[in-house]
Amino acid sequence: MAGHVKLDAGQGRSVSLRGTRVEFKVESDAAAGASLTEWEALPGFDTGLHVHERLEETWYVLDGELEFRIGEETLTAKPGTTVFVPPHVPHAFANRGDANATFLMTMSPPGHDRYFDELADILASAGPPDSDAIADLRRRYDTRQIETLAAR
């Protein structure tokens, strides 16, 4: 079958978002419907509240815990929990625990996985992150940041 993807445990290209690992399992170039990433989020990882106009996201927690804010609701997701957020719903996810949290995340339509590639490049630069570059990245990848990380 042409175009199929098979990766064993630990396989897949990955990037680091200041220590949080994002491993690409099904990349946009191979997908027509959704892309898939596996994350290992360090304690303290937090996306800040944001919203997408087209993108829908699904998380499946493998290990540890994640805190989600979805609209006005805050919930804790433990191993085996699935969380789905459709477009137009403000949301954030964070690792508030003391241990790493591992989870799968699908994004549909595909394309948003490239956001993490570009964000990793921005965060890898010496000094504080370039806020203009991050704002441009968010604009290009359907992400409107509602709350900065410093606001929490």
C-alpha cells in the first residue's frame, strides 16, 4: 500500500519545545485527514489559552496527567482519557504535575504539525523568543492566542 506509515515505539522524527518532546508519528505530508504526534510534556508545560478557527484536536493520555481548560471548564485527564476540542472553542492544556505527561495528539485537518517544527526553531534561538516570529507563526497556523503564559 503506497503512502502508508509504520513506526515502532520510539521511532519518528522529533523536536524539542524547551525540553518537551514532540515526536511526529503521522506527518501532514502523509495524511489527508489528520496528523498524529506523541508528546512527552515536562512539568510546567502550558500552552496558554488559545483558539483555532478550522483545526480540531484530540488528545489521548498515555501516562501522567494533563490539565485542560475548555471554555469555562477545567478538567484533569489521566491515563486512558480522551479529550476532543472542535474549532472555535477556547482551550489550553498543561502539565501541572511533578512528573512528565505522555500523550497522543491528532490534528485535523493536517498541517498543524508543521507549527511545532517552526516553533521549535524559534525557541532554540539564544535569548528570549522572538515575539514577532511567534505572532506570525500563530497567524499562519490558525492559532489565536487569548491568554499569554505569563497571565496564569
